[in-house]
Amino acid sequence: MGNGYQPLACDLHDYLEIACLHHYRLCIELLDGGRLEAEALPTQTAPSKEEFLVVRDQQGEQRLRLDRLLAITPLTPGASFSRVVLGRGQC
């Protein structure tokens, strides 16, 4: 897989699918220390097998590689889960 991509565990991937299905607004924490708030859109898989979460924020749509995500926290009221740690790193 390209660029040392590490696939996300299936049980963690389920949380992203729920967020995308319901278009949850998320607080997304990145492994590099970055953070953004955005609406979850569908996930995508590149030909190289890298997986991405597509999100929309005030700047438009962007793709976030799943192995670069530290955690997601739904901001949408009534969400079916709370903060989920997806990647390696310190909280």
C-alpha cells in the first residue's frame, strides 16, 4: 500500500461509516496535532488502497487519509457514539 498506509481496524471503520451515513458534524483530531470541525461525507478508497474520509467545512471538501486521524468526536446532537480514538498518538 502506498506511502506506508496503515489500514484502520474494521471496528473503528464502523464509526466513520455511521458518521458518514448520518452526515454528523465532527471534531476531527489529527495525529500531527491539527484539529478541524467538518461534516462527514462518504469514505473513499484510492487505487493504491489508501482510505480517506471526505469532509466538508467552510473551505469546501477535502480528503483526510484515515491513518492520519487520531480521533473523532460527533458534534451533532443525539449522535450514537461519543469520542472515538482511531489512531496512535497521545491525547
